[in-house]
Amino acid sequence: MDLEADLLDRGFALTPALHAALAWLGPAGLADAGKRLVGHIDAELGADRTHMPL
């Protein structure tokens, strides 16, 4: 999973401070944090609902 690409697909970008904080997590921690972050964003954006154009 490329966290930056997943966030950009959803209209978000990492700030330099968040990028630096995530760099300290290591590969396993980053993967876990990335999945949780993308999951929270998807929930906020309504990814669990079917899109029905008006």
C-alpha cells in the first residue's frame, strides 16, 4: 500500500510534520497506521454508502 497515493486519491496530502512522525513508525507500524488512517477517511467520506446521482 502506498499511503501517500491512497491519501491523494481521497483528496488529502501528508504535511511535512505528519510525514516525519510516520517515518518513526517503521514498516509494520506505518502499514498499520496507514490502514487505520485510510479507514477513518473512508468512513468520513461515506465510502460505505452507494453513490446514487440525483
